[in-house]
Amino acid sequence: MKNQKVQIKKGQEFPLTIKRLGINGEGVGYFKRQVVFVPGALPNEEVVVTVTDVKEKFSEAKIKKIRKPSKERIKPPCPIYEKCGGCQLQHLDYKAQLREKQDIVRQAFERHAKLQGDQLPLRETIGMEDPWNYRNKSQLQVGKKKEEVIAGLYGINSHQLIDISECIVQHPATNKVTQTVKGILQDLNIPIYEERKRKGIVRTIVTRVGFSTGDVQLVLITATKDLPRKQLVIEEIKRRLPEVKSVLQNINGRKTSLIFGEETVHLHGEEVIQEALGDLNFELSARAFFQLNPIQTVKLYDEVKKAAELTGKEKIVDAYCGVGTIGLWLAPHAKELRGMDVIPESIEDARRNAEKQGFTHAHYEVGKAEEILPKWLKQGWRPDVFVVDPPRTGCDRKLLEAMIKVKPKRIVYVSCNPSTLAKDVDQLLKAGFKLEYLQPVDMFPHTAHVETVALIELK
């Protein structure tokens, strides 16, 4: 009988001491040895909670009362922080955020790679001097509140659109452009898309700014190709927003949570905007992936460069290369660079970017890394260093197998998800590699996200 679990019930209230932060920035406590996740609670706080949901392995609860607040709890500067859900940690002092992000990486490696204490070479998180206004891109759903056009994100666990007009983690230029475009849509009475009825035209306003140039790109995502009063819309954008150098329309008529559709129409100005990172210049098309925090990206890529330890003789693979940013950062110090990505536009951008920098030793192909790599090996081309920056799901199984087979001198793994990073590193360790170190980098202050550079070497 004594191993029987105590049933936690929805609506139940109890006191809880918060032990740590979970991977989504929520407080984690234990009630009768069962895990309870509490959004907004901080480590070392004593709270009274109300259970909101009970799952098989954990429960979720909300704070009813904070009995003993953390010394590191602060007042969030954003007025809609509680509602929006875009940030998770504005109520925690920034220095403490950096420490907790390091801890999130530690937890992932303890759980998934069984590494702890001295076995885990984990460094302190690299933070920002000024952790505000750092995002270069915003994608806000358009809707109507009474008769007013609003643009924002859906609230936490709800289908209510929260207007986010002055986001303090966004670059001021993206805020200004979104605000002005809302006004233009309102003044010209352009039909706004209603998801429930699947009627209307404009779905999303996407803005991106080049930090180094001040150029802004604006993409209107529409449900149909027909945009009423299109010429008037373009004239108003030109008149009210001279900083917008590129205006595009992307058509997405499907019922989907994906923002972009397949077809993009060029409406005004350039098709791309210019951005620089360090000495490199980039052209960004509407759908091209580019890091959202250019200031920290330079720090992140410098960490990748340090980890790669290039002497000028190495052949490098940049898997999941996107528009080529990481590989091009390393290219001056490598003998040859090869990259691949599944998005054709990204590869076009990568080729153009390499050409623009004058790199003749860079070669890019469209396709999956796990399919292209074996082909190169058959042709007798063997890389010395792998740089991988996969999506949140981690490296494809087949790519891991291919890397293990090639036995490169080192693998530099850039990850936005500590759990999948730890699982993949575990596979590599079992195959005879060694984890040299983990370097967390704070790319998204005030959110629970943490980017990590892992250096993995052949034993």
C-alpha cells in the first residue's frame, strides 16, 4: 500500500516550495513526490497554488498566493506581460535569468545524458549588456477589436488576440512599422481575415529590420492573391514609412498555424534587405531564416569559431545551413566549406552571400544533410569538422549515424533545445566521442529559451 500515489485533483490547493525552473520557464515543485509546474513561480519561493490540470506524470497549477517571494523577483516592465505569453521571465532579475538558463542546460544533461558534477563541463551563460529591444523581426496576427484593427499574439492558452503595439523586446523600428501599417489598413478599410469564418484578406504583418542598415522589410500575409486597393496601400506605405525598403505580399489561404504560404509577390522597393554581422554582409529575402538577435549572434558565432579551432586546412560541413551565416563566419579560416538546407530560397541566399563575400571555396546544395552527406563520401570528400545548427527536434537520426561513420575531428553543435542536444550528445558519446564543453548563450533575454554551443571531439 505504501507505494500508492496520492491522487492530485483539479482545483485542489496546497503550499509548494519551488525548487528550480523548468524548460519553459515555469517553477517546478514537488507535492507528495509528484512534479507540479507553476508558471510565474521562481526558485526558492514558497507559494500556495491551485491545480489547473492533472496529467499522468505531472500536474499544472497557478499561483494563488506568494508566501515568501524570491529576492530576485522584480516588477515586469511590460504592461501586458502577464497576458501576452511571448516572454516568460521578465519577473526575474536578469543576472538570475542567466544562472537559471545554465541550470536548464544542466538539468537536460543530467536527465538525458546521465552527466553530472565534474563530468559535465558546463560554462556560465553569456548574456547581453542591454537585454531589451533586441529582436529584429516581428510576426503579428491581425484582427479586429470592436472596429479597430489590432495586431498581436494569442494570449496564453486562449484564442484571444492580445494587441502588442509597443513590444519592449522588439527593435523600435519593427514596432513603428507595425503600428503604422495597422493605421493604413484601418484608414483604407482593408478586409481583415477572420479565422473562425475563414473570411477576409490580411492575416499577418511581418516586419524585419537590418540592425546595421536601418532598412525595413514588410511582408503582408494575405488569404487571397487579391489585395483590395493594393496601389493605395503601397502609396501610403511609401508616404508614411520611407524607411521601408522592401514590401512583399505572401499568400497563405490554408487553414494552418504556419505563417508563410508558398507564393510571394514583390510589391515595392527591393526584394531583399541588407544586414551585416561583423565583416559579413547579407541579403535577406522574405522567407529566409536569419538569427533574431543580431547583437548576440556575433557572440554566438564567435563561440562557434573558437570551438572549431580552424587552422586553414580543414574541410567543414555546415549542416542545416540556412542562408549560410555560420559557415561564412568560419569560411576565412577553412580550406573548403560545404553546406546544405531543405529550403531552396535559403540555398540561393547562401550562394549569393558566399559570392558577395568573395568566397570561392564554399559550395551549397538543396536537400537533407543525411542524404547529401553519404553522396559526398562516395565521391571521396571527407569533412574534418561538422557544424550543426538543427531545428528544435535535434539532428536527424540518419545524420547522426553519418557523422559517427565519418569520425570528424570535431563537431560543433549549436542548439536551441537543451533536451534534444543532450539526447544527441549522448548518442555521440556512446559512439566514441567526448564532450569538451557546453557554452550557453542568451539569445532571447526574458524568455525561457537558451542557445548552447557544444564542442564534441573524437576521443
